[in-house]
Amino acid sequence: MKVKELLLHKSLLFYTIIGVSNTLLTMGMEFVLNNVFGLPYWWVTSIPFAITSVTSFVFNRRFSFKENRGNFWTDMLKFYALFIACYLVAFCVAKPLAIKIMSDANASEKAIHNVSIIVGQCVFTPLNYFGQRFLVYRKKQTPPRPEDEAADEAVEGEDADL
């Protein structure tokens, strides 16, 4: 698949609309949990992700990837397995990266958490989109049935007569 086709795919538009709203909601909750309540890093990042994952699953399944949906429960299981994997990768990378970025700034723990929230979102979002697109909602390839092949041959034979 070409990069242009990948970037212009209609699922990316819907995913972006849904993702931007979910990201803003998630980050808002993360900043409140961090800066107002002072919760630990993993609580600050996991609670909002758990809450917004529900709308993410429902809306992306319904709108972004509707042409490739399968069984609801299978899709949900694959979605959450991927979601959790992307979350763990993104936020395990985000905090050390934020510490490195902020090392010269003598930043507080809250400031480091704030930067790691942004870094985590920047890592999570593309990982999750490509995972959903190519693993959870990949286009189902069904092998051709013999009767379909016979019908195709009949149509090709008719075209040759024209």
C-alpha cells in the first residue's frame, strides 16, 4: 500500500475526528488528576484512558472501520488487547523521554508528568491507529469460492464474444 493511499484513507479522517476529541478529553482528565489531585503517574494516565477507551471502541468500530467489522466480541477483545499494548508502550517510553527532555530544566515531578502525558499521547495515537487499521479491523480476505470463479469465467467468456 502506498503512503499516499494510507494517509488519504477515509478511516483516518474518522479516526482523527474521534481521536482528537478523545485525546482532548483524556489529556484534560490527566492534567486535572496530575495537577489538582496529585495522583501517581500510572493512575493519572490509566484512569482517563480506561474511561475514553469505551467511546473510542464504539465510535471507531461504528464510523472509522465500519466496512471491516467482524464479530462484536472478537473485535472488542482485539481492540482492548491492542489498546492496552499501545498504552503500555507509549507511557513506558513517555516518562523516561520526559525526564530526558526536562533534565536540564530542574523540573518538578508534576511538570515531568505533564510532559510525559503529551509525549505518551504522541506515541499512543499513531500506534493505536495503525494497530486498529491493520490488526483489529483489517480488511477480511476471503478465498474465492468455486462458484464465484465459474461466474467470473462466464463473464470473461461473454466479454470475448463482444
